[in-house]
Amino acid sequence: MFATEQTGPLDAAIAQMLPINAVPLEGTFSPLAGAGRRLLVARDGIYVEAANDALYVRLRLVALHTPYGELTEGVALRGAPMPRAFARTLMERSLASHPCEMAALIVADAGEPAGYRLIEPEGQGHVGQVTYADHGYDDAMLVIDAHSHGPFPSIFSHTDNASDRSRGGPHLSVVFGHCGERASTTVAIRACVGNYLIPLDETHFSELFA
């Protein structure tokens, strides 16, 4: 961690909540072993690293050149891959709900044979809005928070941003758009760590399923 000569109570609280570490140039980088989050200064920029009981993410926030060590991006589950049937179910629910919106969650659950549980919460889906009961699971076990936008594009709205930032994270947020037909349906994916909302490509996402 970077040292400071004078640290006030606010500085100490921020450093504890989100510490900053330099990636070693000659030593070995050690990822977070348990739950937490921190910023990492690496050769090619600043990364956010976060983990909970279900998910680990390490993604670049800012590109810049520094003299510190190299780092790569990564998104990994703490357990086994999720069943690919869950991904298909999210798509099918988006299509079936059109033109209304739908919501679904995937949480890690050691009590389930696959190690995960797909939750379709009670709620009301409308054209342009969905509301649902957000309870019945441990937030630290949340992997995916998914919803659809019916006939509208798969673009995260201001409401989506506020919802994703209300969780400590990390978790993945997924939105399906243009859900009238399977061929027209698009998807947007991002990793959420507190205030950081980081676009994620489909390759990182698909690798989480088997």
C-alpha cells in the first residue's frame, strides 16, 4: 500500500474501504484470497480487484503507463462453472416476457446440485419497467442480476445504474434488449463493484458457463 505522512480519520476510513496497492515488478502478485476490494496500479493502468463468496473480478479502469508490474484482467467464479441452461433460461424469459420486462437472479448456493440457483423473483413487468422483490438470498452470493428491456435497446438506464451501485459487489449485471425475436435480441454485460460499472465482453461472460 502507498504510505502517507499524515492520515486523518477520513483518509484512514477510505484506505480501509478501498486500499491502493502497487503490482510488484520483481515479486509475485497475490490476488485477494477472501472477500474485499482494492485498486491496483499496474504497468498499463489502474485496475479494480474485488471478491466475495461467489465471484472474483479484476478489471482495468484507467489506461496509463507506470513503472510497476504487469497485470491481466480476469473474471472467475469461486466455485464450479454455472450450468449453461441458466443462460438459455435468461434468454427464453426475455423473449417470453416481451413486450414487458423480466427480472432474474443467479446466486451461488452450495445446497443445489449444480452449486447455483436461478431465482425468478415475484414482481411486475411492464413495458419500460420491472419491479420485483429483492430478497430471499445473501447479497454476497449474487453472481448475476439480469433483466430485459422488452422492445428497447440493451442499454443500461439511469435506474439500472443506481440499482447496480446500491450493491457492494462484485456482481455481473446483464440486460437483454430488442426482445421481440431471438434473432434481434441483443445483450449488454458489465461487472459492478460499488460505483464502478465496467463493460464486459461476451467472451468473459460465456466462460463462466459449462
